[in-house]
Amino acid sequence: MKIKHIYNILCFLFIGNIIAQQTPAPKQTEAYSIEGATAHLGNGEVIENSLIMFSDGKIKFVGSANMRIARMGTVINAKGKHVYPGFIAANTSLGLAEIDAVRATRDFDEVGSMLPHIRSIIAYNAESKVVETMRPNGVLMAQIAPRGGVISGTSSVVQLDAWNWEDAAIKTDDGIHMNWPQVFSRGRWWMGEDPGLKPNKNYQKSIDKLKEFFANAKSYLAGNKTPKNLPYEALQGVLNGSQRMFVHVSGEKGITDAVNICKELGVKNIVIVRGQEAEKVADLLKANNVPVILERAHRLPNGEDADYDRPFRAAKILTDAGILVGLGMEGDMERMSTRNLPFYAGTYAAYGLGKEKALQLITQNNAKILGVNDKIGTLEVGKDATLFISEGDALDMRTNILTAAFIQGRKISLESHQTKLWKRYSDKYKNQ
Amino acid sequence: MKQILILLLSLSISSSFAQEYFPTNTGVKSSKNKVYAFTNATIYVTPKQVVKKGTLLIKDGKVVAVGKSVSIPKEAQIINLDGKSIYPSFVDAYSTFGIEKPKKENSPGQKPQYDASRKGYYWNDHIRPDVDAFSEFKFDTKKAKELLASGFGVVNTHLEDGIMQGNGILVTLNPNSSDAYRILAKKSGNYLSFSKSVKSRQSYPTSRMGTMALLRQTYLDADWYANGNVKNTDLALEALNSNKNLSQIFNAGNYLDDLRADKIGDEFGIQYTIVGGGNEYERVNDIKATNATYILPVNFKKAYDVSNPFLANKISLSDMRAWNQEPSNPAILAKNKIPFSLTTYKLKNVKDFTTNLQKAIIYGLDKTTALEALTSVPASILKNDKIGNLKTGSYANFLITSGDIFDEKTTLYENWVQGDKNTINSMNIKDITGNYTFNINGLTYTMAITGEGAKQTAEIKKGEEKIKSKFSFADNWVNITLKDGDNFIRLTGQLNNKQLIGTVIDNNGNESQWTATYTSKIEDKKKDKKKENKAPEVVAVSFPNVGYGNATKPQKEIILIKNATVWTSENNEVLNNTDILIKDGKIAQIGTNLSSRGAKIIDGTEKYVTAGIIDEHSHIATSAVNESGHNSSAEVTIEDVVNPDDINIYRNIAGGVTSIQILHGSANPIGGRSAIIKLKWGENTDGMLYNNSPKFIKFALGENVKQSNWGDLNTVRFPQTRMGVEQVYIDYFQRAKEYDAQKKSGQPYRKDIELETLAEIINKERFISCHSYVQSEINMLMKVAEQFNFNINTFTHILEGYKVADKMKKHGVGGSTFSDWWAYKYEVNDAIPYNAAIMHNQGVTVAINSDDAEMSRRLNQEAAKLIKYGGLSEQEAWATVTINPAKLLHLNDRTGSIKVGKDADVVVWSGNPLSVYSKAEKTIIDGAIYFDIEKDLEKRKAIKAERAKLINMMLQEKIKGGKTQAPKKKTQKLFHCDTE
């Protein structure tokens, strides 16, 4: 017992020591003009030889460098380079865990099944070493979502250069995340059941529970609300439309049921997350204005007979079907892999979508889907000056090399624990 | 009451089957006349020796004479079998009859067990050759009757438990006798399998390759023991040695495992009889090459219920094909002259045996082979010439049938075992089939009686109107209940001179006589039947037999790629507007304006051509990854368990990968030997493995080997710390050194596969690729190697390699790493994506690997990250997935670059191969095109069409009333280093 205690202290000290975060940049006081770059606005438009000016954290000018207009503040010559709006990662669990295998660092999955009152934002570790590795790849903002349960909890949208979670928040409690019941289940072979995939016997039961939960919440909210019920209170936003309901579901049947039943429950803004086979129900999604947050492109095909490039083409297929598509993260090693977001978009670009539309997935589209497109997502006057300069095409691994990045006009550090170690050991060998 | 019944039962048994010299206290001594002559029958003495109108004479349970002119002794009972047939009763060589399979004890919350529980036996509990089936046997009358009804007379049964399961016993199914007579051979066949005993929790082996290694070591040790080199007594090895001359029957269970079992047998001069799984047809040439006799189950799959399209979509084409193709397995083996017997093993219900056997015949199995598979072949497997035939002196085990035994309409009347009769269907039931008419209360009815024996049924009509009726025929009495309108009429009657005569009772209880008059014979509907019995279309087998398999295996071609940008991977060279000629599987020429008559031209304009990608660290295409039962498993090899049918091979070639090293996992400090293969999709294992392959073995360090993330129960295996890991290595290498010295001294030594492998390392014949993360242990392993005068070849993963890159360079070890993985466990906290660049800059040979089935198909993108992280040039980055891994694998003289004389492992890319926007368009391996982006589109269409065809066939089956099973999604286990 005693030894364990000491061990914990040692552990704490050790971890404490190695957390040497990049200091968040101070508020923008000096204006910037970025001149000469190819600007990818995030809305599909490209301006060659562009001029982008921002001050006080907001974009003040987006246009051609050929314009005879006074440059504001520091001029950055970016000829031959590319400017992008900061990338937004949807459905991540960044900052909710540090090291997958170390339980003490895992904070993304709370006990219980109906947890709309659980809020990810307060557990978001703005000083996570994983988070700071996002920025050198252009991922500057993210939705932080809890995992597990039926209703996992409430997510928030943050920017990734902050002292603490309050600083980080762009939109607090933007939506509630729900894992739709499994349409199909397989037998527990280890209990001697047939391992075949069959319709989930408890599917209807699970839906009935959801319906009951919502019905109770609605009658609670219509009444005098005493005694106070935290979960029911937390549903108010999705019922009055101020919050989105992110339904994590795949498969034709599951998606159809999710949309129809959520509507029936009185949910105003539905977003489908994962959404495999969503193209099969495109009409339903369009009719109800339901967007889809796709999974990362770098997945194996779903089944032996599936086309090897089927996951790579998913964004093209859904976009062609007229659905608003964003890009999210969920699954194996999701936190450290979030920095590859631009390359997932690049893969979707390569397999039919084209570069600017693929860029939209992680800029304008994600901003729209998360309900933050009034502030972020594109290079447009009046929006947050959250943007970066890359030496080349930022969706391609070869050329995604950032020279400067700004969040709300603040010139942020592109260093990390990892670049520090790089330099430290490169220097070690240089000096030997 | 129950007790009395048992008592009575035992009394009756003891009195009626008492052995001759046993005293009797239940009456006077009496003996039964046991001489029978069966005359006028068609007698299958053997499947090929048929006597028409012959006589079979049996006495005291044995055949005394058989033939056309047999003199019948006076005491014989004569049974006239005019028109009937006699076959030898069937023999099942793989049975568990009367021996209950032990149940696995659930033991949650227990720590793993590494040592054997049994004392006085082998060091591994799963080796149980000492188990004697006789001591476990209890005659199961109910099961015996089921088997008798399916035509079986003799089975060889055993205790199905463990890797070596012990000997079997040969038992007749005679319920009228006692074990004293029924057991024909007390040691008959020796049984093996790939499954562990459920009676022991001993961990080792946890994998198929571990099982194979264990079998090999056991055979070696048995030999060593037989030569008197062991001081202690080992009852398991003694039993193994004493049962050496029995038939060795190996339950493998599918074609891949059939081949694996045979491979072990070949190494020790043992020809196993192999219990297959029903998919041997997929690689029938390989199966034939085993020279084994097979025992095949006939548990053909039921059609999938595809009526729910959501569910149907989840079934893979390969599973649908299995349903369609499996019934043709026996026929295909027969056509390829592969000997086999058939078994009831794996059938949930013995009754299905006959139906499924008939199905196999409909699918092309010829009847003589079928009969051999049930008689002479199992008899020869069991080395017993007195069963499975009706030659003089053989056991009087035979079947009496109404005709051809494999015909659906034939009735099996009797199954005689050891001269005792077992009636299945009475022979004395009269044939009353025919069309009849009769009158009741002035109304005329017609009746058509069809069927055979006890199964005769009737259809009754009044004019054209069908009348509801119930018909039964038993003890030669007919009973009919008619429902004519609201009136019930009951009739009873017997056949008398072609008339049915009896009593009728009408609705009002009035009794009278009735007579049904025979009018005509039933018309033969055989023609219609024949149509139904035609086998449905069997879809073609592809190589491998899954979607995207090849109809024919790709062949080497002369290929001329014109006018491409070539990245040669030789000294960072880029050649513009260049031609490459491929011939005889090699790169024949590189230059401009090349030509070659008859060459297939590939226009390389605006394309890039490179050497194929090599993945130093892969876990695809294998049936197992970790043998975690011991802290060292140098005795196992992935070469034993390569799975050439894995769809991920195809996905890899679609990403430009041509060679991979399949590594053992990281469950223990000393892992297993590697398999290095070319991804020749469609070839078998041997076709994929490199000839004269460089020899490699996986080692591992850190959290995985000290079981840090295995849960609280896994805290007993040494080592649990990095300190212990060092000692494991020193201990094993020291032992290997001593072993090698003894071996070389010429003194006798106990051959130990594990130490042989480790000695190869010390002797610089085998190279280590070591899974590694943190600098301390990386440094340690280099020092251990230096202590034993060899070098570590490769550190794989090597995420802190950048911290000791100078030491690595000095030691001469390469680094094969991930581009950007980290943070998944504590020891990868300091993993940085600049690792590769730093090691590269220090002069270490660096490769980028996958360890992942998804990442491996886009290693070009992973290499591209080195440009971003650390600033390598494009050519340097490209080398990390081509020539550098080739160097690390000692294959750089054969592959890894575009150079004249090297293997033509070449990829044509749509653009710069490092770009996220580029695709592999053609992947060529040894001069044959294995992936072509255009052909891929055709394959997609073909899969769609074939799925639709098979789904329609299954729907047809369901609508016809066939049994179906719930759809299953094939879930493929994806392996990583730490996969159990």
C-alpha cells in the first residue's frame, strides 16, 4: 500500500516534470498582411497571388495582392506558399486522454448510459502533449466529444492554443452525442451462442428506452422542474434547437431509423456521425437537412468483397448525393491520429472529390456542421483570423510544411514536445 | 423402480451374451444357432467385386462363404433376398462414439499456468498419447442405433481431447452384444489434433505454430527417450513410442491445416491420415501432393437466409461459395484420385449423413468411390482387413437393402453386425402400391398407394376431388380415416389377392364390409425425379477462392514499360523518359527506345515507375502471430502458418507492396521465426515464400514482453521488468552456446529446436528483428549481442532510436520504424516523427514499416511524411520503403530497386509515388502482373454478378423448403504486434 502510494507520487512527479507545454500566444496586438500566397478560402474558391490581412483577431481583408491597398502591420511575403483557414477536426476526443494504455489518463467514457449532462469541456486538457502536435499540421480547432454509453454526453468546440479550457472554448456545449442502438448483433460465441450476425433482439427495446427517456424529459421540462433532474435539463438544447444531436450510426437501416425517430422525439438539428451507407438514404438526409461527419479515410474496406478503395471514395459518393459532409475522428488511436486530418482529406481528394472540395470537408463543412461557421471555417472578412501558411499543398504529406499559424490572430508556436526532442537530439549529434 | 429396471437390464444382458466359459446362474446353458444363408442377393463383397444372385453364408458372426454357388449346410437358416442387395456395413474411422468429450472448466480470475499439471508424463499437458480410449469407453445404445440406421457397423472411437489424444479402439455397433465381443481392436489408430486439451490450463501452446513446434519437439524427445537417454520415466513418450505403428490420424479441419499437418508428418517420416474440413477442393493439387488418405466430414453448410437484404449484404462471397461448392468436395477429390473415407464426424444429427452423402453423389461423386469411402478405405486406414468387406473370414457386418444403397428411394432393411440382426425397416412389409377403387354408401373413391415398405402412403379422390385422409400401414394392416364433407369414415383392411378387404365404419357408427379393387400400377415418376436431382451449378474456384481471386494464376510476361519517370532507388537516382524491359521475371534492360518482339507494352508517359514497396514489419497473410505460452518461442515459425488466402494481400498489392516480412508478435522477449513472402496473390504458401529465404527471428522488448498491459492476472511469467528481459536473453544465448558446443563436439545431444534456432543467431546464420521502444533496452540488447559476438540486424518500431542513433550506427543495426505513431502506451511517450530522419542522418539504414493491415497499403504516404518531419529528400524518403527494407532483409541483391538483373518487382504509379494523390496502377511481381487497376474494376463487376447469382440460388433453396442458416459476417482477425 505504502509502496504504491510512493509510486503514485513518483509517477506524478515524473509526469509533472515532462509536461513542458508551449506557451500560448498572447492576444493579437499587431496586424498582419500575408501577401503573394495561393489562398484556399475553404469555400471552394482559390485566390492566386492573394492578400490576406487581419487584426484584433479578425480577418479584415481577403483579395488579390494586385489590389492597390495599404498593407496592415507586419507583411509576410508568402510567394509560392499556400494559405488555408485553420483545419477543424470534428468528433475528436483530444485532451480527454493522454496515453491510451494508462488508465489514469483516460477521461472520455463516463459510467452510465443516458448522460446528456456529462460535459467534455471541463476535462479537456488544454496542455495535452498530444494536442500541441496537431498545430504543426494545420489542425487548429476541434470538437471535443465524450465516448461510450447510449447518450455519451455533451461536446464543445475548442481552439488548440490555450492556457485552460475556458480559454480554449469557441463554442461550449455545442451538441450532444448519441450512439444509436446496434441494428445487428452477433451471438456471444464464448457463451455457446451462434456467432452469426442477426437482427439485434434488443434493438426495439433500446429504442423504446430512448423514447421513454425523451418523453420523461419533455414532460419534466414542461412542468415546474422540481426536483431538479440534471439529465432531463441537459436535453433542453437539442429539443429547442440550440444544440445539435450527433447520432453515431452506420448502415442503411440504422441511419433511417435514427433520423426518423430523432425527429419524432422532437430533436431539431440532427447530425449523422460515421454514416457508412448514408448514400443509400441520401434523399431522407437531404429532405431533413441532415449532414454527415464521415470517418477517416484510412480504414480497411468493410468486408472481404468491398472495393479496396471504398473507404477512400466515401466522401465523393456522399457529396455527389448532395449531402453536406464533414470529417471526424473515432476509433483506434484517434487522438494521436487527429493530426493526420489533412491527409484523410487529401485521400478523399485523390479518390474523386478534388482538392478544394476535400479541403471544404475540414474547414467550411465542419464549421457549418458544428454550428460555428459564423466565426470560423473560411478565409472571409469578419471571421476569426485562424489560419496558416504552408510551403505547399497542405493536404499532401510531402508538402504540408507550416511556416506560420495564427489562431484568432495570435501567432502561435509550431513547436511541440516532439520538435523539442528532435532539436535536442539533432544538436547532441552535431556537438559530438 | 428405476433400480429394478437397471438390474433387470443387466441381468438380461449378462445372461444372453455371457462368454462361453463363464458360469451361468440364470438358467440352463443354451447356445443359439448362428448360421445363416442369404440367397439370391446382389452381394457387394467389396465395392468392385459384386456377385449377382449370390449367397452369403455366415456363422458365429463371420463370413464363411460368399459366391454364386455356395453349399448351404443343413443347420443354416435360409433367408431369400430375391431382388435385394447386400453391402458391407459402413466403417467410420473418425468417431467419438461412447466417449464423452470432456468439458472445459471455466476458470475466471485465475493466473495463467505455465507448467504441466500431470507428473510422470511429458512436460506439456496437451501431449496425451498415453490416453487409452478403452478406459473411457461406454457403449451408447441410443447413438449406436442411430449409426446402424445410417448403415454403419463399425466405428473407431477415441477421446477427442488434446494435441496428442492417445489411441482409439475399434468397436462394432452391435447393441445385442457386450464389449467383450464388440471391441475388435483395443489399440486402433493414434489420434492427433491442433487443439489443446480442455483438461489442462497450461498456456503453451497458444497458437497453431506453437502446436506445430510442440509436435516436432515431442517426436524428437520420443526418439531421444527411446534410445535410453532420459533418466526419468515419461509415460507419455513411452505410449507414443509403443503406438508408433498404429495409423496416425490427424484431425486438421480445413485445407490449410491439412497441409500443415502433413508437413510435420513429412519431417518425421509419418504419413498421417488427415481428417479434413470439406474445403480441400480449393487447392486440390496441394492436397494431392500430401499423398495422404483423407477422412472427410459431410457437414455441408446450409444455405444462408438471404431474405433480409441488410443481412445478406454482410455475407462474403467466399462464404456463399463455400455453400455452393462444398458438396462437390468428395467428387473433386475422387476425380483427382485422392483416397478418402467419409465420416459422420461434425454432423449435428447422424440422420443427415445419408442425405448429405446422396447430395455428394448428385454433385458428381461416383458410387463405387462412395462405397469404398465407407468400407475398404476406412478399413485400410485402420489396417483391418476383416471389416468393410464380405470376404470369407471377415466379420459378418452387412446391410440388406431394397436396391442401390445410394439411391434416395432405396430402403435399408437390416444392418447385421457380427452376425446379429438389427432391423431398420421390416423386410416383410408387403408391397401394396397401386391404384385402387372402392365404394362406400354408393359413392366411388379412387386410391393411389405409393412409396415403399412402412412408408407407403395413399392419396384418395372422389372423382377429381381430393379427399382429406389419414393412411397408415403397419403389421400388414391398412388403416384409413376419410373426411368426406362433414362425414368421418374409418376403414381397416388387409391385402388379399390384390384386393384390400376389411371393415368400414361410417359417420353414424354403421359397420360394413368394403373392398378396394386393384386397377393398375402406379406410373413411374422417375423422369421427373431425375430432373430434380441434377446438381445445381457449381461456381468456379478461384485462386485464392475469395472475391478478387484470380481465375488463373498470373504468368510471367515480357513487359516493356515505355517513356516513364523512373525512381530506381539506386543512389537516389531519377531517370526521365525511360523504358524498362521485363523478361523471365527479371529486369532485363533499362534505357531509351527499347524494343522487344512480343512484349506487352505499358505506356509510361506521365507515369512513375519504382521498385515494389517492401514492408519489413507485417502481420497480414498469417493464421497466427503470437506464441505467448513461453517467454521464448524460438522454436515456432510463421512459415508454418502463412495464409495465402488473406484479402489483405490483394489490398497490399493495390498499394504497390510486393514483399513483406511476416513477423511473430511481441508477446515474449524471444519470439518466433519470420516468413518473408512475395505477395503473389493466388499462389500457395510455397509459391509466395522466398527461395533460400534469409532467416529472421523476432525479438521484443518493453511493455509487451513484460506483460504490462495484459491485466492484473498476468504477473507470473518471467520477466516482469526490463531487468528480467536482459537475463532472459543472456540465459538463452548461454544455453544455446553450450548446446552448439556439445553438438559440434560430436557427442550425443538432445535435439532442441529452440536452441538450434538460437545457435543459428550466434553463428550469424539467422538475424534478429527486434521490437523496441525505449533507449535503455535498445542499448542493452546491443550489448548482449556483442557479448555473444553477433550483431542485432534490425530494431523494428525503434521509436527512441533517435536517442541512441550513434550507438546503433556503431553496432551496425538498422531501424525499421513507424512514421508518426505514438501515445498509445507509456513507452511511446517520447516517440517522435522525426525519429527516422535523425537515424537516417546518423547513417543508420532506415525503413518505414506498417505493423498494420491498413497502413501497409499506403506505405508510400507514410514515407512521404519523412519529408515533412525531418526534411528528407524525396529520393531518400522513397528508399525507406524499397531498397532500405530490402537491405535490412538481406534481399537487396534480389529486389528493392530498379536494376538490371534484379527480380522484376515493379510498380507503375499514376503520379509521384510519394504524393497523397497517386495510385498504384500496376503491380508486377517476378515479371507477372498481380494488380492492374483496370482489371480490378472488372473483378468488382464479377463479384457483384456472382453474389447476385448465389443469392438467387439460396433464395431458391429457401423457397423450396430447404433449411437455411442465419447470415454470418466473416470477421477477419487483424493482427498487430500485441495481438494474442
